[in-house]
Amino acid sequence: MPDIYWIAASFFIIALVYASVGFGGGSSYLAIMALFDVQYLLMRSTSLLCNILVVAGGTYIFYKRKHLSFKRVLPFALASIPMSFLGGLWPLKQEVFTILLGLTLLATACVMWFFNAGRYTSSSQTQHRFEKGVAFQLLTGGSIGLLSGLVGIGGGIFLSPVLFFTRWGTAQEIAAASSVFILINSISGLSGQLLQGNLILDFNFVAPLLLAVSIGGQIGSRMGATIFNQLTIKRLTAILILIVSLNILKNYLGA
């Protein structure tokens, strides 16, 4: 595929930027692959594999720096693991997947454009955090997990705002929680695809992308969020994802 070099370069940049804030970049990987008309089953598998490589290193770094509490993430994980597995197991027709992808990317673009974590991370606010009930955490984890498995994302882009809104923890703790959430959802979703027989991999396509995100993710997770102008990066990415999502929905919904 002659376009693989452009895709790999894009994946490197995405992984570098997203890893700096604890994300995997799955939604942006899907958006890029959609631009190049990659086969939809290959898109799902590739996105989740890239997620795993990017956030695995970040999860380890967050754990070493004592930002990660597995006990507090557990309620979200308990629901998301089986639901993301179910999502990966669920056989989707291309039309259904593509429309769901378009809607997911549209929601992602809105979250990235409008959500500002800085409003929820002042020292006074993080000192007065509160915990939602277990039922709320299970519902949140399960619903995001199902969507993650169906589309091929990790779900951190949707979990993170929920954690900020509920004053769940500091920015570092939320980034750590999102990172491990993406990791387990991606592994679970891939497992479902494998069991269903929908795990599609093309070595010549996937190998350079995995190399690109591995390098970008390691650099990003070590540089941290202070290197980039986060608001500018988020909004530029949101515009790209919005354009892709509207194009997908226009083609499949006849808008």
C-alpha cells in the first residue's frame, strides 16, 4: 500500500501527542484509516493493537510514579472487560460499523473541542473529590466498554471527562486511570474479535504502524503533557475527526 508511509507518519504523531496525556489515540487512528479507505475489519484490529502498544508503556510509567490506583479503577474495569469483549465478539456488517464509527468520531470531536480539563483541576477542587456509587461506575465502564469493542477504540476519550466531572482525582490520576482502562478494553476487544474470527491483520500494513506508534508512544509518555499546547492540539485533532465523521455519515446516511 503506497499510502502506508503517510499513515505511519500520522500514527507516529498521534501516538506521541496522545501518550503524553495517557490516551492511546484509537479514535484518531480510525479517522486516518477511514481517510485512506482501509478495510473495516482491518481498521478495528489495527486500532486496538496500536492502542495496546501506546498505553502499555504509559501505564507502567504512571504506576512507577504512583499515580495509578488499581483498586479505584477496578469498578470501571469489572464492567468494561466483559462488555468490550462482547463488542469485539459482535459481528457487525460494514454499513453498521461505518455508521457507528461516524457517530463515535462525531462524539469524540465534540468532547475534544468543548471539554476543558483545566476547569476541573484546581487545587481546591481536587482536594474535595467525591466518589460516585458503584452502580454508576459499573454503568459507565460497561457502556464505554461495549462501544470500545464494537468500534475498535480504548474508550479513554470518553472515560476521562466523566472522571473530571466527578472530581475523581488529580489530572495525573485520571490520565493513569484512562491509560489502564484503554489497555484492558483494547485487549478484551481484540480477544472478542479473535474468538469471533474477525481479527484481521495484514503484516505489511500493520508492522510499520506498530513500529511508528511504539516509538511515538514511548517518546510522548516520557515527555509528558507540558511539551505541547494541549488546547491547540486538541482542537486541531477535533477538526480532523469532525471532517472525517461528517464525510462518513454523509456517504452512508445520504445527507
